[in-house]
Amino acid sequence: MSSLGKPYSLKALSLRNRIVMSPMCQYAVDAEDGTPNEWHFVHYVSRAVGGAGLILIEMTDVEPDGRITNRDLGLWSDEQIPAYRRIVDEVHKHGGKIGIQLAHAGRKALDAEPPVGPWTEPFDDTAKQPRALSTEEAWALIGRFADAAARAVQAGFDTIQLHGAHGYLIHQFHSPGINKRDDEFGRDKAKFGVEVIKAVKAVLPPDMPLLMRVSAIEYAEYAYDLEHMLEVARAYRDAGVDMFDVSTGGEGGPAVKGKPGNYPGYQVPFARAMKDALDIPVSAVGMLDDAELAEHVVASGDADLAVIGRAMLRNPYWAIDALRRLDGTADVAKPYERGYHGRR
Ligand SMILES: Cc1cc2nc3c(=O)[nH]c(=O)nc-3n(C[C@H](O)[C@H](O)[C@H](O)COP(=O)(O)O)c2cc1C
């Protein structure tokens, strides 16, 4: 059997295989009140039918103005819980596990008037100028992350992922190029993220793993390097993160260091580096579309899980197709069996 097809466990989270659907905002869909609708239900449940081991619901924000756009999902109200519960229950019926990515867009909140962030510099020349959060407001936002996490637990999610990557609020706080504060959240760049982790952990069942996506490096003029991220991630690990999902970039500003380019597996070396340095499970993401490449990433030990983004937008059955290619067989939903084994 392929490594990709092997079950995987982290605390109470038991996956049928090592294939993860990456969190991906569905912006175009009308979700003005931040609550998942029929699109989201079909979209996520389809990937469970399609064989993914773990499905991560897109960036879901802890307050309305924390959304990138007003069409993004949120979990700031108890009234939103049932719509998530419906997705969770149906994904479980199809053998998948499901987590939710909790976030705040900070200075990248396009529709907020104004957006807030650790500091007053905008994301780029076209973005609105953010208002710097007061120390009290930063603490209040930490509480909102915990409230949203408690709602996610009520909705039945198997795990939670904190979005600490791609230039959103947690990333903004740990980026020395963005966070110019001189309060407790500026002197210690990891403090905001650490406090979010601790507050969220306090409301999770003790056996539920906490995942966190981070950008291992930035690309802008002021970019931090891997050494900086390792130091921050060590603090995040010690505060309670059980697995890092390793991405890069997204911070904004001119990219003078140059991106490594979007070639298959371009972020995998960073996942390996974080795993080795921190002795913690990691998942890798970024153009792992080819089943053989995803298999290599997991079989080599570069990462524990392979996270698939756009390829799963194109093909909800990516996991079934990958496992059939690697192993010659894969479990499929009963009504679809004849599509694979039956005669015409
Ligand atoms: C439409 C779209 C929406 C995305 N939304 C999110 C998101 O909500 N959270 C996140 O961490 N990354 C988001 N991403 C990034 C993906 O999760 C993934 O990291 C990236 O596409 C690279 O993986 P891939 O090459 O397999 O697509 C998004 C990407 C796309 C294409």
C-alpha cells in the first residue's frame, strides 16, 4: 500500500489516509452573513465523497470585519453553528474528518472600514490604511479566537487550524517587518499568536489536536527568514500547536527576494526543515497535484500529510484517483462502485 493511503493519527484525530483538502476561500459565493450555504455544503461534502482523509474548511473569521471580503465565512455567532454542524455530520457519514481554519485578516480585510492590524502600514499601495489595534483590543481579539474555537467544538469539528500564514493577522503580529508596536505584542513578536494558541487550547478537548498554518519565509523587502519562523514556531509549539502546515509568503509589499517560483513541491523543503528543527508533525502544501509527488513527500518523511489545494477544486475525486493510481484500488461510495468496477 502507498504511504499516502495509510491511515494517520494525531491525538484523537484518526484519518483514513494522508490526503488533506487545503482551506480555500469560496469568495464568489453569496455568504454575506458569514454562514455556510448550500454551495459550501456541496463543496465540502463532495471532497469527503471524493476520498480525502481530512477536509479543512476555508479561512473562517472570528469577527465580521476580520473577513477578507464580506462574502467569506465566519464563526462569530452561535447562530452560525448549525450550518457548520450539518457539513460536519455529512462529511463524517462519508468517512472523512473535518477541521476549520480560524482566522482574522487584519490589514488584509478588504471590506472593513477601516481594517485593523498590529500597525498602520497598508498591505500594498492600493490597500486601505489599517488602524493599529490597542493592547486591550488585541486581547479582546484573542478572546474572539477562543469563542470561535468553542463554537467549532460545538459544531463537531475534529480539529482546528489557526491561520498564521499568508499575511493575515497572526502572521502580521509575528512579522518584524509589519509589527512595529512597542507594547507587549510588539516587544515579543510571537506573543499574540502564543496567546491565541493558549486561549484556543483552553476550550478544546485535551485530545483534539491543534493545527497551525504558517508562512515559513516572507518574500518582501522586509522579509523574515526561516530562522525567525523557527524561533516563533518553537514558541507556538510550546504553547500547544500539535502540527504545522507549512506554506510561505503572502505578507505584501514588493517581493524583492524573489519567490522560489511555483514549481511542483516548492514549499516541501520548508516543511522538512520545520519538522527536523522542531521535532513536530508537519503537512506540506503547494502544487502536489501529481499523485507520485504527493506520495514521495509522505513516503520520504518530508511531511506527514500532503495538502492539496487547487487540484481539488478541479477534481473533487482527487484522492480516489491518486490512490487508484498508486495502489490500483480505492474505496468509493457504494452508489459509485459501478463507475469503477461495473460493466457499461
Ligand atoms: C481560491 C483559493 C482560495 C484560497 N483560500 C485560502 C484560505 O482560505 N486559507 C489558506 O490558508 N489558504 C488559502 N489558499 C491557498 C491554498 O490553501 C493553498 O495553500 C495554495 O493554493 C497552494 O496549494 P496548491 O498548489 O495545491 O493549490 C487559497 C487558494 C486558492 C486557489
